Amino acid sequence: MITCLKCGKENQDHYKFCLGCGAELPRAVAAKPFTTATPPQGVPAVAAPVQMPAPAIPAAAPAPLGSQRPPMPNAFSAPVASPLAPGPAPGSVLCPQCGHVNGMGNRFCASCGYNLGALSGASPSAAPAAAAIPTTNAGPSIVLTALRADGSEAGAYRLPDALNVTLGRDTGSIFAGDSYLSPRHATFTRRGPQLSIKDDDSLNGVYLKLRPNEPCLLEFGDLFRIGQEIIRLEELKGQGRSPDGVDRFGSPSKGYIGRLALVIGRDTTGNSFPIPERGVHCGRERGDILFSEDGYVSGLHCSIAKGPDGKIYLTDIGSSNGTFVRIRGEHQVGATDILLMGQQLFRIDY
């Protein structure tokens, strides 16, 4: 049995989240052996495709995030059950996020921590009525397909035929139980056959999954996610002189184009890693920056390097779980694009 450090409830050994409070359960994980860094020239991508684990964290041609291709009151229509999602056995509850079968008395999913208590009062009829806004019949029908941990479909959510549709935790349905979603998280906007999404100043943002081996332009201050790591690209700036004219000591920054800082809180960063002119590779087993304890990071996951135009680009190197960039402003999306909002992955289908 595993005893929850937060509420003291005893849970079975294979549970990852407490059934009483939803907190992540402690578990001893053996440290993985350290592997030497990738040579300066990098290594070719050899990652083999595997099934996708729990979303941790779900491209386009190189262009600024605010302009590259391809967030209240509107509710989604009732979810359509996926043929890949078998119903739970009598006396059990199927988690809509990861598909784990839980007991009727579970308040939180034992596998992913989803708030099962929100399902009892979250029905399409309980969601707020759609606001009276202009509608359009132009363009194809658009569906958000929720993806499970193994990559299978958890359900389909059809966007109403409205020019603007806002979703978030207040929308109800599957969104009600995701505590990482803001009440008003993101807004989808139709312009004829085109669809765009805008982050409505949500706390945790909207992330777009990059297409493998397609470089994405990064600007200083941009956030991206690999596995469970949230990373910010920062500019290297000298602090200058003090008010009384004294020069400050500091390590030399010549030969570096920026640094990567781990975001561990809303306004807090952890370790930082300088980016040399040749660029860096990130991974769990190989690369210049290693996340050896993050099982959702591939052996060799992504690269950050300067392009021929002197700008910095992020490239996913065929990772298993993908690389996600937080969008800025309004961003155009298209069919098969995958969005990460809160703890859920959604594929856009036309």
C-alpha cells in the first residue's frame, strides 16, 4: 500500500494518484545511469515509434509564432462516444481522460488524477447557453477529437457553427474536471474555411504540437514543453553597472546565443543551460541537456540551434510524445494539428 502524503489515505501499490484527494502518490524511482553528452555535431534521429503515454505535458514552416500556419458562454455539443472507448463494467467509472476503469467511490482517477467528481454534475444541459452571436455556414464541420494516453480516441466534440467559440473549465462536460484549464481558456474563430485559436490569457496556456523535423522559430520569452519539462528561451543580458558606477562581475557570455531556463512555478525558474553557437540537443539519454528522470522525454528529443538567417529554431527529432510550443496571440490551425490545453490533447479534424 502507498500512503498519500497529503491526506493520509492508503492506496494500492500500482496507483499513481490518490483516490481521496487526487494528489500524486510518492514512488521510489531508481536513478537512471548518466550517459555522456552527444558530440558537438549531434546525432541522427533514430527514435523508434512507440505508443503514446499519459499527456504531459500533446509544424509549420519557420515563421513567428504569432503568424505561422498552419482562448463565455458557448458550449460544445454532447460528446460522441468513440468506437475505441468501450463502456465501463457495472459498478465502475471510466476516466474520460486516460480510459482507466475506476471504482464508483473514487473521487479521482487512480491513473491520471482526473477529477471524477466533476462528471456527476457535468452534462451538456448543465453547460451555459450559447451567446447570441453571428453564425456562419461557410467552411467544413470542425471536430475536436480528444486523445487518450495510448493515442486512441476518447471522444469527439463538434464545434458549433459560430464565428467565435470559447471553451474552458466553465464549459462543462469533459472540461469541467480539468483543474489545469482556466474558466475561459481559449477561443476558436472561424473565417470561412480557416480556423484559428487564441489563448484567452489562461494561466497554463495553449500549446501546439510541432511536426517532426520541421523547424519552428523561437523568440526570446517563448515557452515550449517536452515530456513534463516546461522550458523558456531567455536572452543573455548583462546587468550593467550599479547605481554608484561599479561594474558587476559575471561569467563571460561570448559564444552563446541564449539560454534555456526550466519553469518550475508561475514566476520561478530552476536550472538554466546556456546555448552555444553550435546549438544543443535535449533528451533523456543522449544530448547536451539531459532529463534522465523524465520518462516522457525520448532518448534524443529535440534540438535548439541557430538557423542560416541567424535566428533560433526549435526542431522535434522524431520524439515519441512530441514537442509543444506555447502559442502567442491568435494562431491559425488546420486539420490534424494537435493542441495541448490543460491536461488534455485534442486533434483538429475537418
